[in-house]
Amino acid sequence: MPLLEIENLSVDFETRSGLFRAVDGVSLSVDPREIVSIVGESGSGKSVSMLAIMGLLPPTARVSASKMRFEGVDMLTLSPRERRRVIGKDVSMIFQEPMTSLNPCFTVGFQIGETLKTHLGLGRAERKARSIELLSLVGIPEPERRLAAFPHQLSGGMSQRVMIAMAIACSPKLLIADEPTTALDVTIQAQILDLLLKLRDERGMALVLITHDMGVVAETAERVIVQYAGRQVEEAKTADLFRDPHHPYTAALLAALPERATADLLPSIPGMVPGQFNRPPGCLFEPRCAHAFDLCRTTPPVKAPAELGRALCHTPLVEGRPVSPKVPA
């Protein structure tokens, strides 16, 4: 049984101009101990999808789904109190900006201890001992002294490690890492990724990794989901996706990797992800796609068969060439 099952997740935001759909029909399943990566440009709905699962979207958001289950429990029917028993304990999240995710008014020890008190009911002495253990686990030197430090006294890499310590404090079964290496130098990025993989191996937790860095995906993920403009456009095992991407957007992302570039200038994808007021009537990627034709401009695509990565495209690519799918999913 999958640890997490999401089907047809959609998120709408109320704006002055009406509802804006930021996430449209996203489905996701994660097995125990599995590492799944969600990739795409900024504005693709990656973070919003996971924040919807965590219940951390603002009141202007409207979340709907055909299914949202964790360990077989229907999360759509849970009361707020019942949901809080799961979120933060069995399902935890590392947020994108460590420097702004930590409360500047409280010490590191207080913030980690608050998690332990809320979800595990530990006493003061137990919280301190566990906090020291957690800081040591994530590689922070002099952990006992760091308990008294405020966030502004920590570097970006150190703050990220504190966020990881808070996220794993209750030994979650599923950890969602939202751009865990953003704004960190290359050396620290490698250390953070190694730490997450080590924790997965030691604690048996599953990991959902949100990133736009295809290099990180290649090194860590077992399966990849590609999102564009709030929709899933391809899903495949990592090795298969890198060897033979089926959606033109996936192929364009991979072509922009420095190690794959053959010209003096890196390839780029023209244009930008469509927003609320410039969404094309047909395929959302059509204005930026080198393979678009008349049907793409007028008709939304349907998913291709599983062997073509369920690519959301009228003519998925096979070995770099567009072909028509034989049977829609």
C-alpha cells in the first residue's frame, strides 16, 4: 500500500479577478522509503501542491481532490485537530527559505523543543536532550551551545540544518523537502543532500524532493514528476526520463543542463510560464514549444500511455522525435 496517495488535486486562489487555478489535476503516490522528485520552473505549482497536502495554504485557497490518503487514512475528512496529529509528526516538511522560516524572536532550542512538546509531549529535560541529539545528528558543531543561538546568528547552511532537525524531530514517515539546497553554496548543497539520503536509509522514511535542479534529481531521486503551469506533464523513473524524455518541456529542461550543451551558449526555453491572464486555450506549453502545431494551439492535450511517461502532449517525443500516441490513458 502506498504511503501517500493523491488523485486529481486542484488548488484555486481567490483573486479580485476571480479564481486562479494554480494546481490542476495533480496525482501523486509515494511508497515507503521511496524518493520522488517534483521538478519544474518557478510558477509550476510544485510548492503549492505540497503545501496543500500539509494544510498550510492561506484562507484564499480552495483545495479539492478525488483522493488524499496517508497510510490509508482519508485526510480530506479529518478535522483540524485530527490533521495536526499527523502533520508535523508523521508528515513533515523542510521549507524553501530557512532564513525566513525560523522565527527570529526565539532561540533554536525553543523552536525545536516546541515541536517535541506539541507532538511527543516531552518534558523540559527530555526536550533539551533530544534537541542536542538532533542538532548533532544533522552535523551542527557544539550542539548544546547552539541551542541558545537565535536564527540571525546562524549561516544559511546552519539554518537549513536546523530546519532539517525540526522536520525529523518526530521521526516522520514522509519528509517533504522544498528546494532544500536553494541559496546554499555547492559544498553545503552536497552535504545537505547526503544528510537527507542518510536519514532516509537510517530511518526508513520516504522523501518528496521539490527542486528545479536536474542535477540534484539525477543524484537522488528514484522517480520524477515534471510539472508545468500547475499540471503534471510527465512521470517516469529517473534513468528513463534522462535517457528518453517524452514531453517537449522535459526535453528542453534536460537540454539546458551544462553537461549536455554542445554549443558555446547554453540552450534556453523562450518565454515564461503562463500566469492567470495569459493562459493559452490549447496546450499550456504551446507558445514555448518547438514541436507545436495547429492542434496544440486550440485543443488541450490528453495524457499519453504509461510507456510514454503519461506525457501531457498531442505528439510525445520518442528518441527526440514527435510521434502520435496510439492509445490515450
